[in-house]
Amino acid sequence: MNFRAFKKLASIALVAITSAALVAGCGGDTSKKFLNIGTGGTAGTYYPLGGAMAEILNKDIPGMNASAQSTGASVANINMLKDGSIDLAIVQNDIVYYAVNGTEMFKDKKVEGLKGIASLYPETCQFVTLESTGIKNIKDLKGKKVAVGAVGSGAEANARQILEAYGLTYDDIEVQYLSFAEGASALKDGNVDAAFLTAGYPTAAVQDISSQNKIRLLPVEAAQADALVAKYPFYTKTTIPKGTYAGFEEDVPTVSVMAMLVASPNVEDDMGYSIAKAIFSNLDRLEAAHSVGKLIKKENAKNGMSLPMNAGAEKFFNE
């Protein structure tokens, strides 16, 4: 090798070494923390909230690279947490309870190692019928066509448990396994007598029905609500205020489950602390993302917690 070639090689090597040093000095990719957040469908509540959470984490946690992705919601999110394709997820607390205890849709498929970050807001159980049906309470559903939710869904399990509290089983009704979008359409068309959903209120699909038809929400009375809470600890008692839906001016007692933020076993305790602190220091950003954000409060972060908490998140809420 002649001197000119050697000099050229030496210059290239020096540039490479200098570039590497600059990358290392800036932290480079080695300091990045990647978190994938599972949400739900793009038209739902979880997706905008998850997007806002990703923005908050990226802003408040140094080196964070968080992103939210659309998923099939609660049950799908549990399975994705289990296989490691996401790190955080918004999930109903009843679905989490089934997963960690190996019951309902997770029968014989118990999921280990999940940790709670925080409970977020109530998702309310709503039996909806039209005023014209004459149905006024859940006992009146006997012998009626009822859309209870898609097979294997969290809403379907809620409907079955609430009916059970009234001494009814699917043998007592004409059960229709329809998602609420399908159930709402069938209700408007007169093909079912009532439809059930679990969602934060006011729910857009119910608002749509009430804009064209006089509706009635069926109450879950105190005795049945107490029995549900005693048997299924993920339920909380709720009242849907009068006027929530057009043309229906009655307060309606019912029960709710909680939407919550759950972490995979890969999220360490110090990261759990940072996540909880960042999110609950920026609740205005969540409220801007979706109206349910106003229901997310630090003092409610342990309500309905249906699995062990991440120790770092628990430390934050105990401060």
C-alpha cells in the first residue's frame, strides 16, 4: 500500500471513530426506551387516550419513544401483553380479573405477571330499550329478544352476570349475540327488544338511537348491585344522571367496570413510577383527547384494581 492510499484509509477511519463518539456522546439509540401502548379501534375511546398517553410519556420521560397502536381492545390487549408485542394497554378491569384468575374467556389460560398502573374511568353497564316496548326493568326482559354482546366479549359476560343477579339465565330470554353496533341497529329496526353495552357514558351509539327514538335505560337496583359487587369485586356502583341521553329524564342506578392501564412484566418498577407520574401530572391532556378524560383522577387510581399493582406506580399513588 502506498503512502497516499494509507493516508486516505486513515482519514476514513478517523471520521468513522469521530462519528461514533458523537453518537455515543448524544446518547444515541442505546438510551432510547421503547414502549408500545395497546388501545382499541380507531373510532373508540381507548385509541385517542392511548395516543395522548404516548405524547405525554415522550414529553416527560427522557429518551422515551412511546407509540399507541389500534387493537381489538381488552381481550386482544391481554393476549398482546402476554406475548410481548405491547408493553402497556388500556383494558377493562373485569377482563384483567378473568385473565389473572383463568376464568371466563381465559378459562384454563391464566396470564401471569401482569401489573396494574392505574384505574382510569368507569365503563358503565347499560341495558337500552325503546319506550315503545313497555319494558321498564331487567325482570321484564324474560321472554324478550336481547342483544347481549358478541360471543366471548367482556360486555357479554357483564350482561350474563347482571341477568344472573335478577335470577335470569339465557334460557329465560331469546339471546342474540350481537355487538352493540349490531344490537343498536337491530333495536332501531325492531328486531330486538333491548340491547346491552359496556361503555363510558354518554355513549355515541346510544345518543344516535335517542336522537331518533324515545329510549329507556333499565336500572340495576341497589340489592342486585350489592350482590354483583360482593361476587365480582371489579364492579362499582354508578348512577347515570338524568338528561345524559335526549328525552330520558331519570337518574338510572347501575354498575360499572373500570377502564385501567396495565403493564406487561417487562415494565420495571422505576418505569412504572415514571409512567404514573407523567400521566397523572398531565390529566388536562387526556381530557383534551376525549371527554372521559375529566373522569380520570389520582384519588380514584386504585378503584376496582383487579390485579397486583406495579410497585413503582403504587409508590407514586401513595405519595
